[in-house]
Amino acid sequence: MNVSSRKVVCFIGVGSNTGDPVQNCLEALDRLSAGETTEVLRRSSLYRTEPVGIIDQPWFINAVVEVRTTLEAHALLGVLQGIEERMGRVRAGKGGPRVIDLDILLYGERVIRDETLCVPHPEMHRRRFVLVPLMEIAPYVIHPVYGISIRGLLERLSDISTVIPLGAAATGR
């Protein structure tokens, strides 16, 4: 595992739409915070969100979490994929139903484009289900490719899909 002495602040998208999606998201957040190489700094509320792309599937529960990590970006991706695998994620195609989905949205101010990882997440600026929870915890963070704040991206967004915050009782907060 590639560990650095430098700590990087990252934002991770969390989503689920099978089984008990609220519990799946909370479990993934617990597993992420239990690691020795990541520290959860803040997390957004949970949101009930309309599917985008493949619309004939259950609605999602989504959130965003801010973490500080000593892991290099590819090692962090490996940790996230390990959590997904242990929780029963089966990769059956892009955009379909899933027990859990963990995506690196931002890794510090870095731009990474290779065969295994694209950061910033290449679709985040187009997705209301990402920008609304990210705006809740980091409205002034700047997208390193577009040079626009999360607030600015959300204000310019053409995606009109539904994103509804869940009540505090449902989120365990």
C-alpha cells in the first residue's frame, strides 16, 4: 500500500440503491473511518436521489464525506474498492443498481488521468446528486480543472434530477 508522510484532504462520494441503502451508506462510512490511513473530517447529510442514466432502477441514497489520508490516490482507490467488495458489490455495468458505490471525487488539488483513475471525478460537475451533498460540506472548494467553486458548479448545473435530504432520524446523525 502506497503511504505518504503527507496528508491529503479528499472528498468521496457514497451511494447505494439495493438492500437497505441508508444502512449500506452508514456501514461504508463506518468502514472508511475505521481505517488507520484515513480520518473522516466531515460528512454530508444523506440524500434520496433520482437515478441518472439508467432510470429504471430504485432511487439512490447518496452522501459525500471529506477525509484526510496519507494514502496515495491509487492506494485510496484500492481501499474504497476493498470496502465495496467486502460489502458485496458486484460490478455488473456502469450506472446500474449497486449495494455500495464509493468514488474519489477530489484528491486534494490534484488532477489524475490514467487507465485506472480519473480525479476529479469526470462526471461530478454534471451531477446534482454529487454537488448538493458536496456543497453542504465544502461550498468554496475549487474544482481543479474548471477553477470554479462547488457552489458555482451547482449554480450553473443543468441537471434537474431530484435530490431530497433525509431527516436526521434516518441518517443516524
